[in-house]
Amino acid sequence: MKQLIVSEIKKLCKNRLNQVLLCLIALVTVGLTVFLYYGNSEFIMEYESNYQDFKGHTLSNIDAYRYKDQLLSQYEGEWNEEKLKQIEQESLALMEKYPIPIDEEQMKEEYGNSYKELVKKSKENILTLQELKETLKAEEKTLENISYKEENGYVKIYIHYATERDGVSPTETYLRTLHGDGYAYLQFYGFDNEYPRGVEQFHELGYSSFSSPIPHNIFIKVFNKISLPVLIFLMIMLANIYGIEKQNNMEQIIYSTKLAKKRILQSKFIAGIIFSTCVGLSALIICFIVGNIILPVHSFQMPVMDLGSNIVIGQYEAHLEYWQLYLILMSIYMTGLIAMSIVSMLVSYVFKAQFKVIIILMLTLFMTTFLQGTTFYFPFIIRSLLPQSMCYSHMLAYVFGTYTTGELPFVFGNVPLWIFVIGVWLVIMVAVYFFISRCGKKSYVWR
């Protein structure tokens, strides 16, 4: 049996079309990785453009991420209360030295023409609630339409800043990087915000060492885009695994006995699974090596965070470290590839005609991909079982849920979605294996 499996793997590797496709997988993986890191891709970079450093340089895309990675890396190493205080002091000093321009139109709309005096007194911590009410009344504004914070008899008002109009200022770049999407609230809430963001959140989690998560977050998003071409190429390579003997008129010789037929069918199935696994892992390794050359990873032993990357990760982020997330995503990705290989081999066994199998698989893939956004046709659990969902931009939804639709990453109570999907496909794989084995017991019909 072992020799049969090795023989079938060699057949797959020696096939001319497969050799071309394997080379294409390597080239496409390298090319797409470089393009997504350096190209102006909204999916990867989102609004990372027109940032400025303190030397006056305008940064965009990958340069902006490298700069933000450098900002975070200066605090790398042992994490303690002193380091958090250092970040707080440096943030306040930068806000004082390089103030972010105030959005005058928005401030006038909420506070009236006297907003400058209110801002000054708020920063000096001498503004009282009564004075705020009187000023708003004189400006024909209401207290209900503004945001403020009262503490020790004095009031801090929320200040609107003119961000991203002429490029993101150096101070704002720093604050966004160190304090995530909560940077704007620092002026209002200070560092006592009851909803910690960025490095404050990291401190709340109680981890003892820190490094920049930006390379991890960018790589994960890039690989979400890389994996679908691998799935398509793999589907084509396995389309003829059960039809090659018929194509070469070798069925009468190879399937001469029941035992031979059964073992050959089983070995082809196992060889297809092993081949898919090797191809998938190779693409993953290539993508990681290229990505790590462009933006090197610092450490895997830190919590998954939203910090400085603008990647929306759900409320479950605190339960995982990056090495755990990588293992889970790799399991989901490999399950998607193996699932597609199972479907390809099953269709190949039924039709035994490469061109027909490829057409059927392609039509099925594109139809399900087109319709999976419609919940009427594909409920959430069904969509999660589709191979292309596991090998494309939906990969993170298996771990953190879907932010836009509010779907949680659990099914049947507290069963993690990714474990459920992997379990279902393991059952399907075993079922298909036994189906093919059972078919192998039937004698070959001579034609």
C-alpha cells in the first residue's frame, strides 16, 4: 500500500500540466505577496496613506507600516508599569509639542464661536459645568449635543481634530500607532479611559513582554488573499487523478482484480490528500518567507491585538497569542484545501474525464462564491463549510466572528466554529474514503 501511495504521488508530480501549475503556484504566491505588500491595496492597507514622521517625510502604504512598526518596536522587551508610564508621558509631551489642528467648523457647530476659550479652560482644568452651560446658552447651543466629562468639580470637553485633510500629522501617527483607534479620546479622557485601547489594553491583559504586532497582522491579511489561487490550481491538478488510467486505456490492466482495484483507489485518495497538504504548506512557507523579508516578524508570544494595524478583530482577541492564531488559521486553510481536494477527487472518480471535471468544479466554485453572500441561499453554517470560505478573506471569521453581520465564532452553544468545520470535513473525508473503497470491491467491467 505504501508503494502504491508513493507511486501515485510521483504520478501527480511528473504530470506535465501539474508541473506547470506547481511552478505557477510558486510564482503567483511570490508575485501576489510582493504586490499586496507594496501595492496600493485598500484591503490590505486600508487608510494607511499620507502619514508623516517627525522629520517631515510623507509616508504611505508599506512605508507607513514600517514607520509605525519602528515606533512600536522602540518599546519592545519587558513590559511593566514603568514602560506604560513612559509611553503616557511621551504621548502627552508630543501632543504638547506638536499639537494636532482643531476642526474649527465642527467645534463652532457644537460649542459656538467661544469654543477657543472653552478649549483653553478645559485643558487647564478650570472649566466648571455652570460656566459651560452659560457659554452654550449664550451661543444658543445645548448641553445634550456635546460630549464632556466632569471630574472633581471641573469639566473636560471633547475636542474635534482636523485629521487626514492635509495628511496625518506626526503626532497623530504616533498616537494612532501606540493607542490604536482610541487615539482621539486621549485628549478627552486622558489615560484613565475605562475602555483601554492599544498599549493600555496590552497592559490590562497582564503580559510581561511586548513586541510590534503589525508584521503579523499584515501577513495574515495578505495570506488571506494568496490562498484562493492555490485552491484553484490544486483543484485542477487533482481533476484527473481517477481518470488518467481511462484516458491512457490502462483500466483493463490496472484494475484486473478486485483487490488491486480497491487498493489503487484507496492509494489515489490518500496520495491526493498528502499532495494537497504539501502544496498548501509550501505556498504558506513561501508567502511567510517573502513577507518576513519585507516586514520582519518580531515575536510570536504576544496577544493578538488591533494595535496600529486597523485590522478589525473581534472581542475574543485577548484569548489568543499569535502562535496560537497561526496554528488555527493554518488548520482552517489546510482544511479548505483538503476539502476541495476531496471534492475534486470525488468528481474525478464519478466522471473520469479531466476537462469535464474541471468545468463542473469551476462552475460549482464560482456559483457558490457568487451566492454565498446571500444568506437566503447559504446560511452562516453552510457558508462556513465551503472550501473557498476557508481559503479566502473569510478566514479570520472562523476565529473572531463576522464584524459586519455580528455573527459569533461559535455554533451549538460554545463550540468554536473552526473546530466544528474541521470536524465536519474529517467526517466527510472518512465517508468519501469508505465510499471509494466500497466501489473498489466491485469487479471491473470489461468493455
